[in-house]
Amino acid sequence: MPRFAANLTMLFTELPFMQRFEAAASAGFQAVEYLFPYPFPKQELAAALRANGLQQVLHNLPAGQWDAGERGIACHPDRNSEFRQGVASAIDYATALGCRRVNCLVGKLPQGATPNDVQPTLVANLRYAARELEAAGIQMLVEPINRSTFPASSSRGPTRRWRSSTRSAHRTSWCSSTSITRSAPKASSVPR
């Protein structure tokens, strides 16, 4: 029987973000996810989870300048330091929120680069993130982004290729079977 988590980035958008936890609990959800916790103090988020009897099941690693159109930086050779700082921040938040899974957004190809150009950087960054996250008891997910939504996505190859890249990154990383679509679902399945 599938269980569902409310994606607070996409649901209850008529409410300020911190009020969405109560709305999710009132709607019968027991778990939540959202894109990024980083704009909010982790203690405030943890208190909202506790007050509403919710479990945080997923959030993303920092993904660069989201509002400027970036969708991850794992494949950017000139941003390794920023990526590693993002891994540390993700661990800090996930630990405080009791979140056992973190998603790594691979990112769009840098201007003029091909998937083959960024593959060594991507695999090295995935290996680094998976090791650090595993040491903290957190599982890393990698979600290929479809080309129709993000034509410049670095995960342009078949899903099988990205599953292989993810597996080559580390034994505890997983390639998510979902992807962002033009009509993205409002809730996602929570693995048991």
C-alpha cells in the first residue's frame, strides 16, 4: 500500500510556508517533503514537524541559484567547493529534521559543455556526497530530469546510463524512478 508525502513546495501554496505543515497534517498526511529547507531556521522547521506529528522524508541538496534558473550544480566543474559546502549544509539540516533521504539535483549543463565533458565531475561529486551522507546515516537519491522540462539538463542520457553513473558513485546512492514533468505530481510516494 503506497503512502504519500505532501510536497509543501507545491501544496497549500495559498498559505505562508510555515503554515503548510499544519495544513498537511489536517489533510491527513503523516509525512512531508519540500525542495529546500535552507531559507528557514532548522529549529523552526523541526518544531513545525513535531507540533504537527509529521515526518520529514526528503529535501534537496542546495541547487545553486534556483530563482535564476539553476537546477543543481553537481555537474559544474568550477563549483566543486560550493557543492561540498552544500553537502555539509544538507547533512546539518537533514540531521536536525530527522530526514533520512536527500536528493541531489544534477543540474543543467554548463554553457558549451557536453554530458561527456561533465561526467568526471558529476561522478566525483556524487561519490563525495554519497560518502558524506552515508556517514551521517542519510541516503542520497539522484533524480534524472527530463529533457522536455529542462532541455539543458545534464542527465540527458537514458535513465539506465544515469542509474549506472549513480551506482558507480557509491553503493548507497539510488537513482529515483520519478522525474519532474510539466504537470508535476503534487505528492510523491514514500518508500517503506
